[in-house]
Amino acid sequence: MIWTICGNWLRPGLFFFCMVSLLGSSIVADTPPAPAEKKSISSQQAELPKLTPKEQQEVQTWVRELQRQRATNRTRAEKHLRRVGAAAVPYLLPVSRSEFDLARIAALRILHRSPRYEAASSALEGLRAENRWVRKLSWQLIEKISGIRSTFPWDGDKFSSQRKRKAQIWQRWYRLQEQLCRQEEKLSRESQPQGSQPQKSAKSDPPTDG
């Protein structure tokens, strides 16, 4: 099996090398690679919008509605949460890992419209989900977050071993991003005057490697 990422024909063993070279870059297949970024994706994103206490309560209510069994409740909640945008991301992360697939799918659809690095670990976890639509949306979300395009065999049980290998490649990409985040935080602490507290970059919990 071969890929055309970076405009070259790559053997599977070289795929990871290509992805590392494209960290943080917005890449379209069949075009030359852009210069590798030295900043993490997390540091390149704007801070999450702030919600008032009233808005927080409303978002929490819609997130609960997103997990209802009735389709009308979920549809209405998804519509409202899409309007909230990126500010709703932290509240959606637990739902994006829910055992209730329909709620999980709805949360991933919303997160896809506001692709934040905070959702990367949820997307990576979804690559190994039993539900094929969770797998597909998770793959689309991690592509949107990273800016790296890649094929992913999200449909069909016969591709489970291929999915596992691809998921491991994305896990390595995530670990490299986390290393960049830690390096940036260290540099930020070192550049701060004594006694001041640097702001911490928003990060999601690291997923377990599969």
C-alpha cells in the first residue's frame, strides 16, 4: 500500500517521517511540503472565548440535552452548541468520549466545526472506537486539527490492523506536539521575571497509546 502525501510516493515505513516533517503545517495532498513549524499547534491557536456564568449554565444544559435518548433533544442541542462555537469545546470533550455513540457522534460533529488542539486526544481515542462513524469523524477531526491529510481505513472490520497502525502514527504525532508544548512552557517560565506566574497553554489529557 502507498500514499501520495508530500507529493512523493512513500512506502509505509516512511509515512511517519513525512508526518513529522509536516508538524503544524496545512498540507494538501500532491503539493510540496511547507516548511516545518517550530511552534506547537496549541500555541498557534487563540485563547478560548470566555463565557459568562449565565452562558456557562446554558452550555451545560445543552450538553446534557445532547446526551438524551430522544433524537429531537440531541438535534436541538447540537444546533445551539454549534452556535456557541469554540467556547463550548471544554464542555464537549467528556461527551466526545461517551459510551453513548449517538451523543459521541454529535459532539464530534460540533468539535469538527471548531477544531481545537484540546480535542486532539478525544479524536485519537475515537480512531479505535467500535462505531465506524465515530472512527470516521475522529479521523476527520484530527486531520482538521493537525492540518495534515492522510488516508484512514475507518470502515470495515477487515481493516482493523491497518487502523491500529495508522492510529499509532497519529499517537506519535501527538506525543511530538506535547513535547513542543512542554518546551514552550519551559521557555516561557525561564523568560518570566522572578515571582510572576506564566500562563499555561491549554492542553488535553494525553490518550493511552494503542
